[in-house]
Amino acid sequence: MRIPPIVLPVFVAVGVAALTLSAMRSPEPRTEPPLDPRISDDLRTTVAEVNAALRRLWRGEVFGEASSSHADLAAVEPAPRADDLTILRRLSLALHGTIPSLEELRRFEADAGPDRLERWTAAMLADSRFADYFAERLARAYVGVEQGQFLLFRRDRFTAWLSRQLRENRPYDDLVRDMVSARGVWTGEGEVNFLTGAFANDEFDPDKLAARTARAFLGQRIDCAQCHDHPFEHWKQNEFAGLAAHFAHLGLSLAGVVDKPENRDRRMAAAEADVSPRPPPAVPFHPEWVPSAGSEREKLAAWLTHPENRRFERAIANRVWGLMFGRPFAARLLVRSVAGPDGEATWTWTDRAVDDLPDPDDPRFGSQLEVLDILGRDFRTHGCDLRRLIQVITACDAFRLDSVHPAGEQPSPAELSESRREALQQQLERIEARWAVFPLIRLRPEQVIGSMLQAHHVQTIDQNSHLFVRAVRFFRERDFINEFGDPGTEELEDRTGTIQQALLRMNGDFAHELSEERPFTAPGQIPAWSPSPEQILENVFLSCLSRRPTEEERACFLPQLQPSDGRSADGVIQDLYWAVFNAPEFSWNH
């Protein structure tokens, strides 16, 4: 019997849909904020320590008595506190990659218990959306964003493994040891992909693994020393080579990734024939932390995570701070240098990437990184608990400040003299560098489309959502990110928007389709559930921006929502959604 031509494409489409849906996890109980309002006393103590360090930073007390005479160390006043809905939006974007739903906002406002934000943070961290989203964010530092060689590297397996570890709240140092010392097959042991991500040209690249290990787990860019001594820091070429030598044994067998001593012998012979022999495995500082037993990679993993290794805890504290704020804590630092016969001090600003931290106790930076040291100590004391680290960061004053500082609400630059404009700009830079205001950061592409998709629904999109809704979100996010552009591993560095991105939001199918007034979407349901035009407008703004409209916005939009000449305001909600989606406020964290 001849099969009609139309049947085969239908079967293919159904098969793809079935595979996609089967890959999605089953619905699970929704995580509610704990009813017990008690927050541990030691958490409060650590938050108070962080806040005290922030106040010293705001007062410019980072270089002792020498600070008082320098303009860049003048005291700054912090911005006022943001309102709770704004803070909830920040939490949702950072932990789940999307804005809170209208359903969540109403439940949040109805929660009159004490420590509301702390309890909701705990609930968000226990939600599977946190594990999935944070696994993707961390994976960029560990394996990059490229898919690599499919037969030997499965990035999806790595992120799935990492998500499981976050869901189980395994200690972070255990995860790092698993990645560095992994063995087995990359499809079965997800952590092995940390190593196979550096497999190319039929062999592992020890130099790539050494550079990635130092950046991801120590917050240090020592890869400049791969070819020569670092031109600005103290790292030497032989130190990098010693670190890379820990990965020189890596090889493949029927059992997957294993250590093969003959691989290192072969690589050393090739190095001798080329330039100079590679050194044996060594570490660039504190060799006494290296245990005597275990494989070379196990020794390296133990050294990385040693309880006295402040670089390790500083690195994860700085990275997690960056994921919560959109900018790492040590993004902009003041460097003190002493020059001249009289030992006169000079200060200059330096911008640093998330994986380019100064050495601990470097006197050139004073106590500007005291906050990272407090976070790191608390992190160690509590078993390298990532959730605990996030709870401390989100409860501190810096995370809860407004994104608008009174100093920025001066007369327009045109009304100021050139000298006054320059002084004001320098003041604002000091305020931002010292975390006296919440930084305005562009949302990442997955946050933009995730927020658009969530605003399109009244209820929360999570593992309890309908399979169709979850499938649509999966494909829409993928397509939008492909068109919008992915910042890759440099997502915590400053970036500007493009004309193409603005046109995609304005003219693309995403904004048009996600603002249509349909029976099962927020634009279609809000008018039916809102008793008045005022309530309609409020629900639209809450759904899209997690806030209520201002008086100016009410004066602009309310007349358009009023029925006229006996006709309803059909299409106005759709137009309002489209306008809000394209407003600058929608695509920024604030």
C-alpha cells in the first residue's frame, strides 16, 4: 500500500513533539514560601557584617588615614531603599531568568508575615527553576557555550548534571572536585564533560583546561603566562605549565576518560623536540596544600578547594554576586601606588573581569574587597553552600538599594557648567563603583524573552504548567536567543544594545504574538478579571514591569481604556502590551 506524501511529514512532526515533551520533567509540587518566619541568627549576623563593610566602603575607609585627602575616596551617600516589588523582580530575574507572574505578585503582596523577602528567596532557591537556570549560568564559566565535538562532548549532559547537584544543594567544593578529577563516559557521567570540552584534534588540551580551571575556580587569569611571563601580574610561564601538567595524563579508553601515564610521556617528548621540556605537575602557590596521595588531578582538585585557599571562595563569591547584580563585585577598583622620593601615593581606577581578581592581601587595593572576604568565610563555614551564599548577598543592603540615586537627578547636563558636569560624572562613577546604588544592567536575551513569555500568562510558567505552554516556551526562547544574539561567556561584562535587537522587539513576531488578546493569555484575560479601566491598567503594568503605573502613565493610558460611543476598547490591551515590551525599562534590570 502506498503511503500518501502528507503522512510522513505529519509523523515526523508528531515524533519531534513527542520527544520534546518526553524530555520535559513531570509536574512537581510548587514551592511556597515557608510559613515559619524565623531566619537563622547566624545569617542575620553575616548580613550585618556585610552591611558594615559596605558602609566603610561608602565612607571611603579603604586605605586608612591616607584616604581622606583624595577626591576618589570621598564619602558617598547610598541610594534609598527600593520597594519590595522591585526587589522581588530582581530576585526572579536573577534566580529564575524571568519576571514574577501576576499570580506570584498577588500572593507576595498578600503575605503579611515578617522577613517576607528572605522567605520568598528561600522558596525561589528550592524551586527547580533556580537549579535549571543557575546551572546554565555557571556552565558558561566551566565549559563555555560552544557545543564542541558531539561524539565526545555533551554540553546538555553537563548542564543536566549541574542542575541535579544544585537541586540537591550539594556542597560547591564537592562539585569542583568532581569536575576536575572526573572519570568515565561523558554521556553517563555529566561532570566528565568539563574535561571533554577541551578535547580537539584527537587529544585533550591541558593548556585550555589549566586556563579554564584557574579562571573558573580561582578567579585568576593566568593564561597569559602560557607563552610568556605575565606582563602585569606575578605569574610565570613555568607556573602555568606546572598547572597544565596535571591534565597531561588525560586519555580515552573503552571506559571513557581515564588517566594514561604514557600520554604525558608522549607530550613531554614532543615538547622537548620543539622547545623546552614541560615541568612536572606543580602549583603556583602554597604547595603544602597538595596532598601526597591520589592522582595528579585529584591532588589538583584538593589544592583548589583547600580550606585555606581564599582565591577559591573569593572567586565564587564574586561570580555569584555578578549573577545576582549583573556585574561582579570587583568590576571596578581603585589601585593605590606609591611613587616619587617622598613616597607620594597615587590612585587610579581599574576595570576587572569576573575571572580577574587581585591576589588576596594585595596592599594596592586596600580593603575594597572586604565584602568578598566576609562572604567567602561564611561560605566555607557553612559547608560551601551556594544557596546560603545567595541568601546572604540578596539580604544585604546593596541588593536592596534603588537603581536611581538622588545625585543623578540633578538639572540636565545642558544647564550645568563643564566643570560641574565633569564633577557630577565622577561622583556618579564613585557611587556605582562602591555599590551605593543598584546597577542598571541590560537583561540577557533569555531574561528578555522569558519575561515576555511570563507577562503573556497570568499564572506562573514552571514545571506545573501545561505541556503545551512549556513546549512553546522552550522553542520560543531558543529562537529568540538565536535572533537576539547571545553574549556567550562574557555575559557579565558591559554590553550595549543594538539596532537589530531593538527592531526584533518592535517588529518581530515575538512581541506581536505575545501581546495578542486571546482567551487563555494575560492580554485576553485581564479585561475580564478587572472590574475597571484603572484595574486593567494596573494589572498590565504589574504583569509586565512588576510595578503599578505612575500618575503620568495613568493620565496617558486610562483615556484609551475607556469605552467611547458605546464601543469597547478592543485592541488597546494588545497595543499597551506591545508598547511596554518595547519600553527601555522592560529590558533592563533595575
